[in-house]
Amino acid sequence: MDVHRSRSLGMAALIFILICLTAAVFYGAAPVRADDVAKPDPIAIDGDTATVDVRLYTDEHHTQKLEDPVTSTSTLYGAFSAQFKGGKAPTPEKNIAVYKLPDTIVVDDNDGGDLMEGSEATAAKAGTWKIKDNKVIFAFDKNWLASNPAEIYVGANLSFELADKDTSSGGNASVVFPGVGTIKIPIKDGKVTGTKSGTFSQGADGVAKVTWTVTLTVESYATDVSFTDTLGDNFDFVNDSFKLDGKKLDSQPMIDGQVVTLDSLGNLSRGNHTITYDTVLKSGVAANGGDLIKAENTATWNWAGSSDGDNRTATAEPVTFGYDMIKKSNGSGTPSDIKWTVKLNQGKLKADMSGYMFTDNLDGKQTYTGNFAVYKGDSEASGVKICERKLEPKDNFFSYTFPNNLEDKYATYCIVYHTKMNDTSSYDTVRNSATIERKGSVSGTDDGSFTPQLTGVVPITKRLVRYDEAATTGRATWETKVALKAIVNAAHPGEVTVKDTFQSAWSQKLGVDESSITIKIGNTELVPGTDWRPTTSYPGNETKKNYDLKIIVTDNVKAALENEDYAVITYDTTSEALSGWYSNFAAVEAPGLRLQWPFTEPIKYVVNRETMPAVEKPEAESKVSWVENFDWHTVDGSDEKGAWIVDWTVYATAKRVIRAQMASSNTMELESWAGNR
């Protein structure tokens, strides 16, 4: 291996060159193995056996001599050479030579390679080399040595790190190279960077605390590290809470108001080091329910080897917390039994609930039923009941006061109770409000509402009116029937949206003919642009067409609904009349409308177009059906169950030859398919 053909093997790699200064011819005899170091005893390369030279650099290409200070973790580079003295060179009888590298540097083991006698491509192999246990081992070929008995020279380029990473700034690392002596390497500190974060907690005594963590990352070694922390106005430092790497500091810092100073954390070794300490919320800091308290903090640090360009500051993301005194859910259930749940004291910052009074107020459309119950915890299911009392139906409010000797003062509580609507057939929204308060303390108010779901009425249906032209013109006529009167009475919306989805088995141009749309309520035909308007026509994909329209609840619509319950929408869809299945379904929605199932069932038809005269596919033997236990795992690997099945039988030359099925997943868009014949 010559200087022009050297290879880089990483931090601890060594690249070796052997140069023989006498002319020689290599006849190809087998070399002695490099690991045969014990027989015979190797020649130690040092000042007694060779003239040794070592030069150190800070770069791989040896252009920058090692003169200025480096960090204790820097990768350094060296050029080693040794010319054996007369009578000390390797011989055929003693062909192993070893250079012992200093223990104060780190060089990895290396399996090495061949020694070549020159830099030419035709250079002869003179032996092998390797590194083991911080030793460079040269094993010379005996025949080569017999032909080259004098002026043997070895050389190596090496990269290494110092073994001792904990050398202080301003000091020196002494490295003793055999045959050269001591080389002193000047050392400086590396960079120290940091991050900061805080964690909020509240103890059983109610004290609000933020624990701060500063992580200092030391690049190599940091000498005489100092630390200063500046705290926001809402908190105080906790004495004797400062720790370094989990161990309480023997010398706690000096606290001066919102600033704390650690004059010296000592010397820090390479790696991450954590400084932790506690701060507590000042007693005079108050917050209303829903308002947030902010904890802010900035840390700075310094060390002996720092420079003006170093970043020595870390500001934590503010830690925010506050009270959440009351959260009232909307009612659930039916008009005859509405369940209400109110959660108290849910915030990160907990109030002492002793002596707090809860009050609930109803509107005039409902009445209390049964009992109210108070639970410790955030739900009826997981909480522990601590009180239950009867509610009076004649009252429009009730109150509960928490005991002054409350056992768990800083817990979350919830109150559960029931009401019923005075008119259980009404679709009106009912409301109530609740407060939690204690004189001189944080308080809160919240509201809830309940709107009955539309019940006893199918909100929307769809039917296929005709599709006799579907195989020729691609047109099909549909009717969508919307229970508009019930929807308007239930939700009192200003408009009602009807959404339509038309799909096909094969990619083609699908559409809705807007000119064909008519909407009637009884004998009243709604006026386009006034009583209804199209809103969005989605392209979907090539197998789907989405189309929305809005029915506007105008005076004309309201008048028509006095004598009729339903709006009937009739319209045509268009296609390219390709063979296969076609599907349509619709949905209805309106502001404030709550429906358990706002969709219609998908309606399907099948187009059979003859493509070859010899093949017959009778319509009578084409069937579309829903198969609930269809397993999609065999088709696409999913766990989905259920599919629409198109099943037909095809005849050729009067013999039954094909029976095929196609399946669609049970989604409202019916897009997944198995089979394409």
C-alpha cells in the first residue's frame, strides 16, 4: 500500500507504507503470517532499534500542524516513520517487528493488509501488517528479507483520540511515543450547550409546583462550570432543592429574589448532565376559572473554556396551568329522561373544594326527576359516590354545598342528575346553567342544552323510478323523499341539505341532469334559486358522482308543509351506459339536526349490453344481493365483512359456460371491488 493508494479506515485506522531503499526483486515466496508474533520474539521498534519520527496534525491531510489547543475528544492525526539501524533490522530468522503505541491514545484493532515495497502498481508484496492491543505488527516475508537485507524503512499514517477525556482547559496531555519521547498536546474545553423544560405538579397539600430541568451537553470537558437562573414573577425558588445528576448539591446556590446563582458546579465530563430544582406558586397569585397562570424561566451558564461565540442560554417553554372549575355536558337521553353531568375542579391547578356551593338552574321547558348524586372522580362510572339527595319536581333549581371538612379537598368531582321535558313530544331545545362558587375564591359558570333526536320518522328514502333507457342513453330516473316537516319542526333550520351519490362499477362519465330536477311538497313545486338551489357538484372519481342541493325553508316552503309532511325530489342521472352495476344513495343534514341514521339504503340496477352475438346473458339470470358474511380478506387482505354481490350466468352456443360474481364493500360509497369479468 503506497501513499498514493492509501485508504481511509475511520478514526482508529492506520495506513501503512513500506519503502525499501535498495533495489529488489520479489520472487513470490509465501509471507510469514503476521499473527505469528511469538515465534520468534518480535523486534521492538524504539530508539534502540530504529530512528523513529512522529509528527502530529489536526487534519487528515497533514496540512495543519498540532500547535494550538484542541479538545480532549478531538480526532488527531499522526505521521509515523522508522528506519531500522544497522544490525537491528528484520531478518529471515527474525521477521516480526512491533511498534507499541502509547497507552494514552486510543487506536482500534485493525486486521490490516499487505505491505508493498513501492508505490507502483507492479510493486511486490513484502509482508503483512495489523493492529492489535495498541500495537502495530509488521510481518515481513522471509524471502523478501533475504533479497532486501539493508536499509529497511517503515511508515504509517494514523488517526487517534486521547484516552483521557477529562483533561482541564489550559492543561496538556502528555503522549510518550517510543523512540521519540514525550509530545505535549495542549487542551482546551469543548462547547457546552443546554436545554430547559418544566413540569407542573400539585401535591396533596395543594401546593402548586414546577420542577425545572436544565440539561447541559458537554462536548468534551468543561472546567469550572457556573450557573445562573432567572425565574418569572409568579414563582419562588425552593431552598435545598437543587440537584446535579440526581444528587443534591452539597453547596446550595445563593437565592436573590427571582435570581439564583451557582458560582461553581465544578468540572463536568463529556456527556449530558442535568440540573434540577423546584419552584412554588406564590401565595398572592390568583386566577379566575379558565384563566391560565404562566411559569417562565431562563438559565445561563459559563465555563473556563467558553468563547464569545458560544450559546450559553436556554429558555424553557412557558409552563401554563390553571383552574377548570366547571364543565357542564350537554344533556343525553330522551325527552322523558334527560341525563346531565357536571364536572368540577378538572384543571391542572386544583382548588380546595371545601365549602364550595354548586347551583343548577333550569329553563321553563323541563322538570327535575329522581335524585342528584355527587361523585369523587370525573365520571359516574369510575367515581365514588359521596352524596345522594332527592330532587323536587316543583323547583327550578337545586344546590349542594361541599363539607368544610372535605376529606379529599383537591380532587375532581362530578354531579349527575336527570330532568324531563314538560312536552315530551316537542323537538325544542332545552337548556340549563350551573355555577360553582365560594366567597373570595375562584368560581365558574357553564351551560348545557338538549335537543331531541328525530324519532318515529324515517328522515330520507330513495327509489329507482325507471331505468329502461340505461342501456342505451345511460339515463335513469330517481325519487328521493325527505321527511321535511319533521326535520323543520325538530331542528328549526333555515335550510336542509340533501346529498346524493351516484356510482358505477366501471370508470365512465357520470352526471346529474340539473334540468330534470323537480322538488314538490304536495302540489306545491318549489322554485329553483328561491326555494332550493344546487350547492356543490363533486367530481369524485371516475366511478362516482356526488351532488348536493339545499332546500331553503322559505315562507313558501313553510306554507306547503302545513298540509304535507314530505318533500319529493325527482331527477335523472346520466352515464355512458357501460355494462355493469349502478348504485345511488342519499343523505340529509341540517344545523342542529341529530339523526341516528341519515342515509338511505343503496339502490342498484344492472346494465347488460351485448358485445358479442354468440354470447347470451339473460337479464333474468342477473341478481344483485347483499351478503353480510362476505370475507374481504381473501380479496384485499382486510378484515372487512359484507358485500353487494352481482351474480350472473352467461350462455354461449346454448351451453352454460360462465358464472361470475362481483362484490362491493358495505360502505356508503361502494368503491371496493373484487373481480373484473
